[in-house]
Amino acid sequence: MKRNNTIMQFFEWHLEPDGKHWRRLKEMAPELKEKGITSVWIPPVTKATSPDDNGYAPYDLYDLGQFSQKDSIRTKYGTKQELIEAIIECQNAGIKVYVDVVMNHKAGADETELIKVIEVDQEDRTVEISKPFEIEAWTKFTFPGREGKYSPFEWRYEHFTGTDYDEKTGKSGIFKILADDKDWSKHVDNECGNYDYLMLADIDYEHPEVKKEMIEWGKWLADTLNCDGYRLDAIKHINHYFIREFVEEMRKHRGDDFYFVGEVWKTQLHACQKYLDHVNYQIDLFDVPLHYKLHKASIEGSDFDLTSIFEGTLVNSHPKNAVTFVDNHDTQPQESLESWVQDWFKPSAYALILLRRDGNPCLFYGDYYGIGGPEPAEGHKEILDRFLFARYEKAYGEQHDYFDHPNTIGWVRIGSKEFKHSGCAVVISNGEDGEKRMYVGERKAGETWVDLTNSRDDQITIEEDGYANFPVNGGCVSVWAFLPKEQDTF
């Protein structure tokens, strides 16, 4: 049996654009490993439209902070050399690195082109609301600062399906490009009629030159950085046949253990399951349905039935393909998918993803260190460190659920012989003070267990039959475990 894995999303939306983030990662890698982090998801590494951009408006995918383009050599996060050094340091510490790749669109073109388009309804992209007309579109990417190094490929309008701005008139909209029977991809999400188009210059994955170039780039990036996997951004907007081919080609090139987790932002479980079918279960998906259950639980308080927390979630139906998370950069206050889990419930939410058997949990940088921006929030480092300790040392073995009360639930991890003193009992309340009588095993009889969260001072002795009563404060979570002197790090 291996130690439990834990991903950390190592950024939040409002990081200072100081170019020092890769250096921070390098310096913090040993500490992250000590806390139990086994992999990090890092933000987009490619040159964007400005040195302040978070990377989701990508300009040149081959510029990792090496060329003088878009008013800077570095990206928001640092230089190419600093990035490589950070990845090496992480891997030396035993932490895998997953790079965020943004393949749906491009931004910041070098030149305009006169092209024929037709405007479509923003609420239903299958509905045309104009006759064909000509616009001056920013669709020509020549990358003069790079001068063809690494790839001679230059992008033209025929490599895109749509764009959003006419330089000639200053008009914004969704303009479908008319060329060679070009159309939106049929193999994308059907939200908004057809959700091929998301923003900016939308990449056409029906185009053979585009597919070839992007697969070659994916291989180049992994080889250049020697990273361990990719986080695939916004893939419900990308032809799923291409995503499947991209994953297959990358694994042929880098090996079967090259990891993929995709962002398919759908609240409905069946949509996530359908996507997994499309890609032959070759990637993991973020458990968006679970995130919204956690958000709802934090809003409704004691009116929420905790026994239903995992109903309709990916981790419940497809635990091997689920990356569980509480919040991320998009769900932060005032961001595009704002659905921030309230502070009072955040510890319970993290217990629900970190201390259970199923899923591959992802800890958010903003929850750990805090977030900036117009609505700053402090981090929860102290309590999350306690959960990370419990995950790394205690949360092993069989799991027995006690989901028998709408406001107080619990579960037990029996422990494993491979990890000395492992095993724990977790109790969560979203209402009044509660208690669960739970079985932790006869071999634990006589042990004195304490609450690792420090929210309760009780010392509980496990009874001869392996049972004990485990209390929890109202609106809180308690994590009970045996804590010998050599593990007493608190």
C-alpha cells in the first residue's frame, strides 16, 4: 500500500504579477512535501497577452518566458529557466508537476486579416443573426519575437472557427468564420446550442494542420519541462475526439503514467460520465458536481441534509476518475464561476475530500495561503495542515460510513498494518453539537484518541469491543485518532 496522494493547485487568481512565483515554488517544494503534498498543478506556463495575465489568454505556446514578446520576457510567474528549476526542485523533493495547458483559444494576434464571417446569437451559437459580411479580425499570429525557433508554424484565420472583435468597426460579438465549409465542431458540449466557441480566437480542431501542430507542441512542452502530466483547460469546448487523440499520442510519447485531469465544468453528473465515455476513461475529471454540493451545504447550513452530500457526484459513481476539490481560481469571489464555499464549512468540506478512501483530492492554494483581489480572504493553513497530517498518517484501510442523521455524519478508516498507528474517526455537524458511536476495531481497544483539529479537548478510550462515542461541536468537524508521542507534532 502506498501513501495517500494529494494534489495542490499552486496558484490563485490574484497572485501578484511580480514574476516570482516559480521561485516561490522552488523554495517551498521541500516544505510542501513535508506537509504531504505529492503533486502540484501549476498555472499556464506559456506567454499570454501581457505579463499581468494569468495565462488563460495564451499568445505564444512556445514562449515559456524566454523571448521578448508582449512587453516582457518573463510570464506573470517568471522565466523559462526559473520554471525548469522549480520543476526539478519539486521532483527532487518527490512532488510531481502537472502543467495547466490552455488549448481552446488564442489571444493577442500580431496582425489583422480581412475575413468573411456571420454573427451568431450569444445565447445559441447555432442561430445566425446576420448575413455574411467582412470584418478585420485579429487572427494572424507570426511571433516575430521568437523568429520561428522551436516551430515555424504561423496561425491564420483558417486555423480558427470564430472570433469576437472587428477592428474595422470596433464591434464585439461572436463571429463564425466562413471558409471551406467551416462550422462549429459537432463534438463539443451542447450548452448554448453548441459550445465550441468560448472566447477570443477559437481554435479549429477539425483542421489537420492544427491537430498536427498542437500534438507536436504537447510533446515538445512535456519534453522541455520534463513534467509529469497536464491539466486540460476548458475541454467541453474542444472536439473530444481531438482530446482523446492528444492523450493517446502524449502517452505513446511520454509513457502510460503521464497524468491527465480535465476541466469539464458541468454540474450534472451524467454530463461528466458522458465525457468520460467519449475519451475512453483515459483522463480524470474534476468533480464539479461535488464542488456545488459543498457550496450548497455551506449556504444552507443545518437545512442541508449531510447524508446526501455525495449523491450525484463523480467521486460516488466513478471514484477512480474523480479529482475532488473544494474551491479553485474560477470559484473565487467575483470570478467567472463564483461559488465560494463559506468559511464556516470549509474545514468540513476538506475533511470530506482529504480523509475518505475515494477520489484524488486537490487542495487550493487560496484556501491554504489566502486570496487577494477585491474580496480578500485569509487562508486556513493551520487546520488544513492538521488534515494533511491525518491524510498522510491516519486515513488508511477500510472505510465505514455512519451517514444516519441529516445534521451529523461520520465515518471511520480502520487503518492499515503498513502504516503504524493509522486509523481515524471523523464526525461532521452542520447543526448542534453531535456524537457518533462508531467501530474502529478491537485491535484499537484501550487506545486513547484525541481530536486532531483541537476543537475538542476530550480524550476518548476505545472500548473492548472496538467501539467508542466520538463527539463533535455544532457546525464543526472533529478528526479522532491515536497520537503517540513520536507523531505529536501539534
